[in-house]
Amino acid sequence: MNLALTGAELVDSYPADRYSEQVRERITLPARSARHVPAGDVLPAELASALGVDLWSHQAEALRALEAGENVCVSTSTSSGKSYVYGLEIARRYLEDPSVRALLVYPTKALSRDQEGELNELFRTLGLDVSVGVYDGDTDAEEKSRIREDANVVITNVAGLNQYLEGHHRWAEFHADCSLVVVDEAHSWTGIAGMHAAWILRRARRVIDWYGGDPRFVLTSATIGNPGEHARTLAGESVTVIDDDGSPRGRRHLLFWDPPSDDGRPGGSAVGDERDGDGWASSGRPATVEAPELWAHLCSRGVPSLLFCDSRKGTELAIDRATEFLDRYSPAESGETSLASYNAGHGKRSRRETERRLEAGTLDGVATTSALEVGIDVGRIDGTVLQGYPGSRASFWQRLGRSGRGERETISAFVPRHATLDQYVLRHPEYVLEGDPERAVVDLENNPVYLQHVVCAAQELPLTRDDAEQFGGTNRLERAVEYGRRIGDLEGGLSGGVTYTHRDRPQNEVSIYAEGRDTFDVRLAGEERIDHEPIGRARAYRDYHEGATVLHRGDRYEVCDFREDRPQPYVELEAADVDYYTQSQRRVSIYDTEVRDSRRVGSFRLNWGYGTVTVRYDSYTKRAVDTGETLEAGLETGVPPLEMRTQLCWAEVPPAVERAVTNAHSEYVNDDCTELPPRLHGYLGGIHAIEHAMIAVSPLELTVDPADLGGLATNRLPDRPDRSGWFVYDGVDGGLGFSRRIYEEFEALARRARALMTDCSCGRDEGCPACLMDARCGNDNRPLYSPAATDVIDALLEDPEQAAEKRRAEGEPVDERRPPASIS
């Protein structure tokens, strides 16, 4: 079906006084035909007849693998019918045995409710009396009892599953007949949350096995770089990956739309010449204005569209800005344009009404958060506008994929914010068009998280040597049990069974988004409650100190109380109508490094291992929401230093490279860096810039939030004072596995970091917020010097044979008498 507007027609029809060559790139992606397999080839005849449609090839392939007794991970595009795989598998098993049970685990309550409706509709179509129930904190007690006893399909979430395993005896019949465990949106489980999810799924499988169940796993995922590895880590089982997508796709017009500067010049999202008091540009039409206007134009010209925003408040503001645009520019013949916002802050009735109007086609556009990225059928949507880069290729394509179901032609636009990743994607569209998807990271080596789940498992069922394979191996489990005995949480031995010694529920101490028992509750002042997960100590110190502003589900709060002198630490929030946000500054020191792995990169030595990191978040800054301008700086947080033993990787710069770069850039001096020897400003600014840039581009290779990483550049490495270098570390006690992945992908990240510096249109050797500057930098982004940084990276990436020749030629003594200079 043809679009009301193609990319060229959109540009031609855009208001002349609002268009200033914003289209940086215009790309057309070809249509893809569906590949079908007759349903009767993989389903019993009565199911195939009732279904009435053929299957797409990847659905059939997954069903064949399940029939062969394999676990599967289906990693295909948005709207490719992944839920049909497990829905039809449940139906097939139900025909064989009506007492069959299946456990479906979703990442959110909202998605659970949406999928309940879709599954019920599928089973009605198939003429099957399959009972489906959602079992979570919103389910009343009487309904919970019915679901445990009667439901064939139980839908829950990871946090709920953690709690329900304690009362497994109430689920005895369900566990005995459980033949399928589904993990939907598996790619969303990374970092700390992914660690917890993996151990909770192992605990669940252990309990199901104890009652005699023998389930297969189905994991569904967006397209990621390592679906099989990620699925195996989560489920603890071998899996067959199904990633050859047989679903159809219509032709898509994709625009990279760069907001203009305030004076109408193109490229306003990139840095121009006008500078604020901090030395970088703040002019330019922001994405929060430009994207709603572009979206409104599409909607008013016959292209029903979604606008994806990053907060609830953003969706509401988008409606106001779109309405203002339409009042001024909407063509008279187009009639009234019907727009609505949609986010998790709306009541259930309001969300369902918006969903109904979307499906019915009575809405021209919806401004939404990630709430519509997955889940419900959004009906006839022909366009999508992304207000900013969502953080990963998977999410980028998932959002674009919400338009153009089947073979419908679509139009999409990416409108970048003034942020590092947004600017990189704008300047390198090939990154999202051609590059491999990011790799999801779940590291099971974090001991604080592991110990929590060992204790929970011992409370649920006695731990024995038979559990060692699922719980990290015999040696690791024995060490954990011995530690648990010493602190009085565990008793017994693995030969006869290890049990929990207390009468409480250790499951209550598990916070999906924190690394250990040392967590902070998040509360509201007064009688009201807030639906906020507990947070880890590092995050509390960094983002929840007194005076900090917190954006939660689109609403802004201020931390009014920070209490650590209680058995259960907590922070207390109060609603705040303020026009600023806060950012803490970080000062870092690293010592006692332990090398676990090491390799050569050119003439450099790259290490990965563990180290003790001391982080001080002792000051913070207030910045204007709209511009990022500094309003107040040097405010005290009042929190003590944070010390953690964590994973890190670090590069050792060869003395010859250090000398050459130091000499080449010795004339550069930053007048604000009075504590550093002037001759070192260029070189230290270079390795400092590399540290910032590598952290900034890490989400381009991994599904990681840069806030979960930290860094340090120094001319005296802790255990090699004759060498300089830079660190990237995991910002959580015990580590997250991200630094290990960075170690493995170091060259790719270094190339992206170099491109980030050299491609930025700011033209400043010291960089800008879109390339090198980090608002959390403990040294206030001084010194940063990209010419020295690119020289160091070029030396890192030089030809290995040339690097080897340099090493052989390097025999001169090194002056070890150097003043220490570390920059975080």
C-alpha cells in the first residue's frame, strides 16, 4: 500500500519557514516478501485448520525444534509473530494432554496483561479451552488460588517469580506438569538485572525439576549480536537460535533529520559557533521541539504516526508543541488532526481507550514512551519519529518496526538530541543500517549477587552437590556455603543438604536492579507511595544524595532525606516543580590491581582483571533542563567515599608512544590545570579524552548504560608506576561483565572513539558535550585534548608488525621520577 507522503514529498510539503535543509540522509529500505510454511507441516491438522493461515518460516522452524525436544531462542524483528511460537506450542501440547502447564515470564506487568489478551484470543481461534492467568502483585488472593490450581498458563514477571519460589509447595501440581518456560523480551535482561534474572530462572528450574516437571525453554528476543550465548546464560540450558526472519516487510523511507540552529542554519543539533558560559554551544532547535513538529506534520498529511519520547512528561509536552505547530501550519483541507499521549502514568482505562482508538484508526498520532515499543497491536500506523536515539540498534529498529505491519509502506525519521550517541548515529547512519547488533551482557561472576541466590535456593530446597552444575560448579558453591555458614545464614553440608538458618524470607532481600543486600529503599515523603525498585549503594551515592533531582516515570522529584544509619537504608523523595536537573561529579582512585587476562594490541599491553576502586561523589551541579547550562556548581552531596572491588580493563601506553605524543603536544597548555606540569597537559588531556570517548561509545558495541561504567586516566598505573594508561571499570561491586566485553572488543571501541572525536562538527580540540565532555567528570573536563588522543589511538591501532619492530628497537631507559597525575 502506498504512503500518503514519501521522504521527498515530506520535504517538499514542509513549511518553508521551518525547513532549513534538516535532512542529513534520506534512505529507502526495500520491501521483503514473506516466506511461508503450510501450518499443517508443523501443527496437528485440527490446529492448522482452525488457525486458517500459513506460518512464517521462522515460526515453523522454531516449532520443529521444540518438537525435537530442543530449547529455542527466537531472535527476529518487531511484529514477526514471536509470541505465536510459544502460543502454538502450548496449544499443541494441550491437545496431547489438557493438564499441561506453562510458565510465561515477562519483563513488565503492563506487557503481561497485553499478552494475556492476545493468548486468549489465539486459543479462542483454535477452539481450545486453555486457561490463562496473570499472577503478580496486582492479582487478588482468591484469583491467585484459582490460577495456581487451575490455570494451564501462568503469566508473571521476574520479580514476582523470585518471591513465589519460596512458597513452591502451593504450586506442586503446576510444577509437576510444567512443560514450557517462556522468557519474553530476553534482550532486556542485561547488567545487574540480567544477573538476577539468570539466577532466578535457575532456581525456578531447580524447583520444577524437584516436583518432576521437565520444561523446554522458549526465549524471545529482539535482534542482538549474541542471542544464543545470551539465552544460554539466562536459562542455564543449551538453546537453538532461530534468527532467519521469514516475516514480510514493506518498503521504508528513513530520514536522518538534523534540527537547525536558532537562526535557521542546518545542523543545530551539532555544535555551532555560539557558546554559553561553559564554553560550548547551547543554541539550536532542540529535538524536543523539532520532533513533535515533524510528527505533527506527518499526522496532518495522512500518515498516522507514533512519536517516541524518553519520558512521560515528554509525551505530554509533545502534544502541546504539536498542537501549536498544527494551529499555525495545518492545511485547511486536512481537517482536525487527532493526537493523544500514551505512557505508563496513565490509568488502565485511559490506556485501553487509546489502544482501542489506535486499532480502530480514529487517532492520527500517539506520542509515547517505550510503553508502545513492544506488546500491543498498534493497528494502522504508517510513520514513526524517534525523538533521540533510544540507546541500542535493537530498540531503534523495534521502534521503527511499530509502523508498517506486514507489507505496508512506511516512513520513519530519527531526530537527534545534543548527546554523544545521537550525534554519532547522525554522522554515521551506517552504524544502524549496516552494523552488527550490540551484544547483550550478563556476567554470572558477580559474587554478591551469586551469594544472595545461593541463600534463597537453600531456603527453598536443601542444596546438595547435585545442584553444583547449575550454581557455578562445585568449588564455587562450596566456597559460598562455607561463607554462608561463617556468617550464620546457612547450615549443613552439600553431602547431606545445606539449609537456611533463619525464619525470614531471603527472597525479600533480592532487588532486581541492585547488586546485593546493601540496598536503599526509595520512598515518598508523607503518606503516598512510589513504585520504585530499591537501588544499590553506588547509585544512591551518585544520583540520590540530598538535593538531587530524580526523574521517575516522567515526574520530577527532589531527594529530601538520605538515611544510611538504619537497618534498611532509604532515600525519601518529594515532588519538585523545578527547571533544573542535578549531576554529581566523580573523583576516582584505583589500587591493588590483579591481572586475570592480558594481550597485546599493537605495541600496547591491554589487561583485564580486578581492582579496588575508591569513588568520591562529594559535589554536584545544577543544570538547566532545556539547555544544560550550569546554574550552580560545587554543591556538597554529603555522602562518604565508596570503595568496591570490581572488574576493570586498562591499557598500558608504551614509553616510546608516551614520549612521542608528549613531545608533539608539549605546547598545549590549559590554564585551569595549575596542579599539573604544563608540559604534560597535551598528553594527559589525550588519554583523558580517550577514557571519556571509549565510555561514551560503549553502548554502540554493548547493551550497556554508560552510567554503569567509570574510568580513570593516569600517568602512573597502580602496579606499573613507570607506565601511563587509562582504565574502564564496572561501576558495581563485584563487576557486571561490561569491562570484560570492552577488553574483548577494545579495538572496535577505540576506532569508534576516534571517529567520535574527529567527526564532531564542534571543531574544538577540547571537545564538547556531543563528543568528549562528560558532565560527571571529577576534573570538570580538564584537560581534554583530542589531537593527542587521536595520536595515541593511531599508535594503538597501528600494524602489528610495525609495533613489534618498535618494541624490539625500544631499549632506552625510562625516567620513573614522574609526578602522579590521575584524571577521572
